[in-house]
Amino acid sequence: MRQRPTNLVSFSFFLSLLFTFIFFKHTAISQNTTIPVNVGVILNVNGEFGKMSLSCINMALSDFYATNSHYKTRLVLNTRHSKSDDIGAAAAALDLIKNVQVQAIIGPENSMQTNFVIDLGNKSQVPILSFSATSPSLTSLRSPYFFQATQNDSSQVGAITSIIQAFGWREVVPIYVDNEFGEGVIPYLTDALQAISTSVPYRSAISPVASDDQIVEELYNLMTMQTRVFIVHMLPSLGSRLFTKAKQVGMMNQGYIWIVTDGLSNLFTSLEPSVIESMQGVLGVRPYVPKTKALEGFRLRWKRKFQQENPSLADTELNIFGLLAYDATMALAMTVENTGTTNFGFNMTNVSTKVQQTLKLLLSPGMLQSLAFQILNVNGDGERGIGFWTLKKGLTKKLNLTSAYSTSKSHLGSIIWPRDSTSIPKGWEIPTNEKILRIGVPEKNGFREFVKVIIDPTTNKTIATGYCIDVFNAVMQALPYAINYEFIPFALSYGTSSGSYNDMIYQVKLGKFDAVVGDITIVANRSQFVDFTLPYTESGVSMIVPIKDNNKKNAWVFLKPLTWDLWITSACFFLFIGLVIWVLEHRINEDFCGPPEHQVGTSFWFSFSTMVFSHRERVISNLARFVVIVWCFVVLILTQSYTASLTSLLTVQRLQPTVSDVTELIKRGENVGFKQGSFVLGILKELGFKEKNLRVYGSVEECDALFKNGTANGGIAAAFDEVPYINLFLGKYCSKYTMVEPTFNTDGFGFAFPLGSPLVPDVSRAILNVTEGPKMNEIKDAWFKKNSCPDPSTLVSSHSLGLNSFWELFLIAGILHLLLTITTQQAPQGYSQHTCFCGEQGTPSTEYGDPNPDPSGQAPQDIVPVVEPTSPNQERPISP
């Protein structure tokens, strides 16, 4: 047998087992003569496709029996004209089954005709073998007598979705013929698109008999949508008209993306040059058939035969369906031969069972599946390959490359898009009938630094200003393309809002707004109706409370730098050091000798005087000197720390919040406030606040007034709001209030767009560019710098020192001095100075100085102790 022209013929081995005991119903097989077997063929014999297919079928039989002349069976073709009509194909099948009593039928051409013929074959138990009906809905599980000897349309879905994923297009509209062929692949396509997070907002079904005006009307309808990515699934008869009209209405311009399935791409060679001209920039996928010498030889033989039979169709080219018709006929001839050589009886039940079993084998994984799909780009006079897709490798430029699975566009060749553009289209565009986006903005009386809406009395146009508006304008300017938009206030009349923020956001879902811009917080329940961009402000809900200053309660502030345990420890160590110095010095140092009370006083005086480094007594012992050095270092650290802490306490008083615990507010039944229309109300109710304790404010001034009144007078003790509003409020009243915990997580302010809007990813990227650049700081300074204030968490008050900070010290010092004066006046008369002796040698020493004794140990002769009388009448002692 000659080598088959394509590897798709491999399925014929399995098909050869299908027809055991199925064809010979009345006679036994003769061993000496050939047996004719009637086989029906249903094609549009007047059409180019039908003639090409019939030519391949005849060549298959000629090649098969020329190679296998010893075979006993011969297929006899009985061709019927389908008339390109479903009913015509069914009538042809009925005639072949009843009148000719064919044993099998090859055809019809398309899925719609095949759908009718399948039922006839199932009832009459005649196998129907189709090489060109590709709809997945014609799965052979519907009938054990139908065999789809071609690839299922669903097999190309993976290649199409990989292209979509590679370029990041988020919305796709399928355009398909409204019949069995077109509808069959749509469920598989939409499921695959959803798996890569690409939505299908609309399905365009066009009747196969639609007029040109109806096609144009549908194209104009598609132009009003944002989506610019279209997947076309139809046959050339309708597809050629579609693309011709698409070019006329301007849908083959730059920015549009067209992808065609193999229903068109397999038959590119059959299209008129004018149609190819209309399809410039179109992408397509089709099963890849490797070019081999055997295939090229077959193509040349077929071309010669076809031109001889059809001289008027010189430009007709062989396509994959011709190869499939050739393979299917070969497989059928082999099956009939294998079946016809058996001599045991015929049993229809056994036939059905064997057919069903073989059918399962044919539908096993890998059967009739293309090894690769080729990705094409229509350019110039025809198409050119830009890459491949395989189930194992994904997108790849060459089939023989060893690489991991990829959906990267870098694995495709260069693409020429419509209008000879090399720029990758973004996949969406502002609709032609809505060139100006309607942007909803909230109407509000307070917090107008964020959004402020006014109506120009001259033009009656809406003018929106504010922080959020400026951010949105900067983001729109940062987009790589221009978008026209206008602001529409969400209001019944000037200054009157039409509802809450949730109501305004819901207008996007209803289609009244194309987007909503303002101080809109991203929360979960709102994301059910809209898609939010990335946030452009800091997030969180926190609590505002008044602050109090402890300035009038610091009379004993000089004790605060040290804790009580440190005060007591320091005092004990002063006493201990005095004791240690006395032990080390009183036997050898005159300064620490004398009467017991004098020694105690001197020791403690020395110890405490080290606090200000004013001690004048000498220390003689090296051990005592070491103790003094260590202790002075300790005192230095202690005094410096005390001084620094006291300075801070006296000159800077930190402002403290009046309350910092939400639970305490709930227990005391305090009133709390929240901004009008804010979702914070739900948070407060979840925390446990009662309805009667909730107060609403519409501006920072109203909030301040509620704080001034307090809970007792119908005001509030705390307010809950989002961080941006809190920062604005504290900017105006930073010396009176502060922000405290807890902070409830939110995602900040964002812009709201319709669900699935292709603008969201681009706007989010633009937000990142704006927030990371200097423009964001400029916008913040323009709206909030005039109300700037230190960080509320570190807010402090500075003041001059007054008597109230030290009067206790003066009081204590005055009382002590007064008591000492009184005690001195009441002391008994006596000497004011005493002579004392200490040491083992009895060396005299005065209380206030060193007598400088003679080195010999004797007192100098010229120093005479003097004792002064305490009264004028007392006699002076006579010196010896």
C-alpha cells in the first residue's frame, strides 16, 4: 500500500474493527469473486468543497485497491447531492438507506446536515462516517452508529485561550453562526475563558441566512460596547461577508482584535482576495499538518486529477478536510475487507455491541487529537505562521523546542494587527456612542476638602473639585491613552444628595454611571456591585477623643523623675556609703573623729554632699578613695538622669486622651459620633453601641460642637471615623483632640467601575504611578497643608515654669530652716568650738581644721588651745 499522506490516517486502524458482521445481511461471502459493498456519499457535488472532497474519496479507493488487489471486497460509491440544505441531506440519506441499501454513509459536509442524518443512521443501524462535521454537540455518544473522523472543535479552545491569556485581554465577545456548528463550541469556549478570568459580556449569534443589513446592524451593536476582542466561529460562506462588512463600518481599524477558529482558517485558500484584504491583521488557529514528501507527492497527484475533472476550478487548493476524507475512506475500505472475510453468521446485537466498544476506543484520550495547532496572522496576500500551541508546551515559536509550558506572548512571532499596526491593542475602547464617561460624584455639605460640587450658573455645568477629584484627574492623565469624561453629581437638586454612598455605587451596576469617584471606601459588600481600583489613601477606622493637660497637677513633679523604690534605694545607699567611709577613715583621719554625734554627722554629711560634689573632708585610706570614686560615678549617672527627666517633666507636658478604651465607653453609656452616610455605623452597632448613643455629624465643625456639649448635653465623648477624615479633623483641632486605638482595618478610598470593566487594571497601575511620584504630595499639600498639625500621637504642650511647680519645695525648705532656727535659739549655752583628741597618740584636732602636728608627735609650743567663754562673766582659762 502507498504511504498515506498524513498522520491523521492513523485512526483507520481502530475504525477497521467497527463493522464486524454489519454489511452482509443475506448472503455468504464467495472465496473466488470480489464482493461489491454499497457505500453512500452525501456532498454538495456542485460546490468547490464537495468536489474537492469527492475527488479525495475516489483517490483513496483507487490507491487502496491498487495496493491491495487481492482483497475480496470492493466499495461501490453511491453519491447523492445534499443541495447545501439540511433537508436535502436527510432526503439523500433516506434514499441511500431505503433504495440503495447502503452499508455505510460518508458525509454529509457540515454539522447541521449531519445532525439530521445521525437519527436516520441510528434507526436503520447504518454507520455514518463524517470527516468534516466538527461540532462537539455531535459527539458519537449520541449514537453508536455515528463516527466523527475529524477533530472536535473544542480541541482548539486551549490554543485560543492561551492567546487571550498571553496578551492579558479581560473581555471577549464570541461571534458565531446561529446553528448547530456555531453553538456547539461556545460552552467549551466560555468555560475556558472563565478559567483564565476573562469574561464574556455578550454573545453575538448571527443567522446563517442573515442579510448584509442584518450583519451591519449587529456590527454597529458591537461597536457600542467596550470590548474590542472578537472570536469568530463560522464557515467561510458567512465569515467572508462578516469581515467584508466589518471593514466597511470601520471595525478593522487599529485597536480591534479578531481571532478566527479553524472553521475559517482551514479554508483560507478558498477565500476571495477581496475577503483576504478585509481580514488584514486577523489571527487564526488551525490543526498543524507537517509538510512531508509523501504529503507533497499526494498533493501533486490530486492537483492533476482534480484539474482534469474540474478545469474551471484551477485555483482550488487541497485542505485538511480533503486529507481527512482520504483517510476516512481508506479506514472504511479496510474495515469492510476485514469484516467481509469472516464466514460466521450475522447478529445485529453483536454488531451494536462491537461498534460501541470500538467507539469507546476511538474516543479514548489522544485519539484524533492534533499534536499541535498552528497560530496564523493574515497579512498581505495570505496568512503566515507566528507560532504553535501544544497541550504540553503551550505557546512556542517552534515545535522542536524543549521548554516548559508557557502562555507568554514572547513565545510568538511578530504580529501585524489591523491597519498594519505593530502596537498591541489593549482589548477595549470607549464605546463610539458614549465617548464621554459619566463619572458620578457625591453631593455633600461637609468635608468638602475631599469632594466639592458646584454648578456653574453661566453654563449650568457641574464643576467638581477636591482632593479625590484631583487624584482622579492625575490618574487619568497618567493613563497611556486619553479618556473623555464628565462629572455628574449624585443629587436631587443642588446641595441635596440622592441617597447614601451605597445607593450611589449601585447606580454603576444599573448603568447610570460609568464610574463613581470620591471619598468612597473599599468594603466587601460594595464589591458585589462594582470593581474597585487599588486604594489611593491610607486605610482604617479609628477613634477621636478629647485630650487633657496635667499642667495643674504637677506640684510634686520633682519627685516624679524617680520611682519610689529608686528614691528609697538611693537614700539607703547614701547612708550606707557614709557608714563605709566612717569605718575606713575614723581611726586614721582627724576629720572623722571627735564625739560620736560629730562623727555621725560628718560621715553622713560627706556622703550626701557627694550628690552635688561639694564634700570637703579628706579621705586618706586608699580603700576609702576607691569607694568614693565608684560612688561618685554612680551619683553622676543618677543626678544627670534625674536632671534630664525633671527638665522634661517641667518644660513639656504630654497631653493625655480622656478615654482610650471602647469598652469603657459602652459600659458608661457614653454617646459616640460618626459621619453622616458612613459605613462606620455598621461597625459601631457590631461593637455593641446602642442606637440611642449614636450621634451623626456632617462636618468637622459639627463634630467639634458635639464634643463641646459632651454626653450630658446631647453631645459625644468620642467619634469614630476613617483615617483621612480624622487627619482633616485633627488638622483643625490638633490641640484639643487626638486619635487613639483601636483601628479597624479597611482598604482606603478607591474608584468604582462596573464589574469586569477593562479600565480597572489600567487605572490601578496609574494610581500606583501617581501615589509613588511627587504629584501625590503636591495634591495633599494643596488641600491639607493649611490645616497641618503635628502628629496627634505625639502632640505636646509647652509652657513656662511657675510657682505651682515648686511651692512644695519652698514650703519644705522654709519649714526646715524655721525649725532649725528655733532649735538653735532654744539650745543650752556652751562652747561654740571644742577641742577633741583622736588617734592612738592623742593628737589634738580642732573641729574645723588640721592643727598640722609636729612630725615628732608633739604639739607645737606656739599653738595653745583657746576656749572662748559663752558669757561675758565667764573667766578665760590661763594658759600654762
